[in-house]
Amino acid sequence: MSYYKKLEQSELDQLQEDFIKFLVLNGITGDDWEKLKSNSPEKAESMIEQFSEVVFESSLRKASFLLMVDDHAVRAFQCGAEQITMAALHFNGTQEFSFHKVNDLRTLLSDGQYNLSVASVQKQYNKKREHEMYDMINSGCKISDGKVFKLLSMHWAELKSSQN
């Protein structure tokens, strides 16, 4: 049974070259694929599901950071091999505010104009790393380059050291 969703036709079209390589690696030529689709559509669907698994696993294995932004919080995640670390920035004020309208987090953190709190927490994965990341993406996270995570982590560390 597949954990990940089956790629849609438009997604398969974008990955056509990789899909062809996948079929060849599985001993299926172009002619064989056409016959399989016609004569055994359930086997063809199974091949697409297997390819979808490979694509998602490979992509998520390469990803290290996720990001979720809503109006009142930014949550950045570093997805390590054994645990996930979250660095979060929360808006605690009463004035109208949205992180979706913020262009520069660094300036926002330093100007002191808003009531913001920063937090950091680590936890072990509850399931396979890539499965947990996939679930987080389905809940609104996006794969990121890690810049926001690093900025928030640095700010968190500075706050902690200034309290000591």
C-alpha cells in the first residue's frame, strides 16, 4: 500500500523522462508500456503508484527544511535524520498584523515594534522521517531553503544568551 499520493497526469508529464528511465529499469520498453496500459490497466496503475513512491521518497530524503506561515506565526523546521527541530515566531499583539505581509523578518525581529515571541523545540519523529514530512506538507508546510529556520534559531540563541 502506498503512503504517498499517486502522481497526477500533469505531474507525470513533467517527469516523463524520469518515468521512462523508471520503466526501463523495471524491464518495460515503450511498446511494453503501451500494451500494459491497454491489456492490464491495473498493472499500469501499480507502476505509476510505485514511481510516485520513488519520486516522493527521493524528494523528501533530499529536503532538510520546511516552512509554515500563517497570519500570526512563522514555523520553520529543520528535519534531521533522527529528530525535527522547530523554530517559531509568534505575534502576540492586539493590533492588526499578518506575517503574510512581512517582507523582512530580520528587520521585524530587530525593530521591537510588535509583541513577538520566539520559541524552539525538538522532538523525535513519530513515524518515518519522510512520512512525517509528507504529512506536514499536506498540512500546509512548504519545502524551504532553511534561511528562515537559521534566522529564527540565531535569534533564539541570542535571546537565550542575553538572559544568562
